[in-house]
Amino acid sequence: MIRVNLLNQKIRSQVNPQLTTIAINADVVMTREDIQKQAIAKIAVMILFPFFFYLYDNYYYQDEVQSQFPPLEQRIDELGKFNAAKEKFVNDIKQFEKEGKLIQDKINKINFLDALRGYEIEIHKFFQKTLPQKLWFDEMIYTFDQKSETGVKGEIKIRGLSYNPSDIQLLRKAIKENILFTECEIQKQNTVDFENQKVESFELIVKMEKRL
């Protein structure tokens, strides 16, 4: 609060030219009430400023940030869909590779069986040309059970009868000399009765290896 002494400035000037200025300066004073009001104003500013800042942060700034959420959520959703599609694509490729392997295995098996079938035909042709007239087979069993990178190994079990014991030896010799086989051994040979005649019963084990 400012108080100004309203004395006649002319009289003061006559008495003392500097009195007016001194009186005015001396009369500019602040009362206790003025000081309290200024303190209350400062405190109010200190309290209200954080409050208004809080309102700005929560209602304006937060709204601005939240306004960005829809595009971000949409982008995240798009990335999720992309990853799901990519994962499905990878799974499809794996499935195709698996099915391709199964198909290739079947093709390899068919080729393998076809090669064995051709091998068996060659063996049958060999025996048709080689068997002595008085020797015959009662049983011939093929077994292929040892496959390697270069081919397959197996054996033939032969059981038959012969009127002449020497024909069995001739057959064994012909088998061992043929490239279709790797080994031939007589497992069993003995004389038996057949239609009121003495004949030789025999069993052969023939080893073989087919190159594929």
C-alpha cells in the first residue's frame, strides 16, 4: 500500500526544495497486511503451478500420447498377422519337404524292388538253363536283408531232390562260377526213398549280392 502526503507542494518547495521528494520516499511503506498478502500469493502460485502441470500432463499430454495408441496397436496387430503368416509359410515348407521325402522314399523303394525283381528273373533264368534233367527243386526262398550304399546282400535257400548225387555237385560248381552269386554251400545231403527209388535229398545256401 502506497501513501502519499498531500501537503501543498508549493509550500514545501519554499521551505525546503528537497522536502517533497524526501516526504514522498519516506511515506512509501508496506504494512504487515501487504506482506502477508504477497506471501499468500507466492504460496498460492507454488501450490497451483504443480496442480495445473498435473492437469496438463493427465488431460492434455496423456490424451496426446493415447491418441497414438490406435496406430501403434494396429501396427502391432499387423506385425502379429505377418509373423503368423510367416510361421504358416515355414510350416507349409516343412510339410512339403516331409511329403517330398516320403514320396522320394517310395520312389527309391520301387526302384529297389524293381532292381531286385530283375535280379530274381536273372536267377530263375540261370537255374532253368543249368539244372540237370534228373534234379529238381522243392523249395526256393529269397531273403534280402543287408542293404548297403552299393547294393544289397541276401541268400537263397534251396531244397530239392536228385537221382544222381553227382548232379548236386555239378549244380554247386555252376552256381559258384556265376557272377550272380558269391558263395554256395551244401547244408544237408542224404539218401531218401522217393516213389520206390533211392534219391538224394539236399539243401543249399546260396549267397548273393546285387549291385544297385
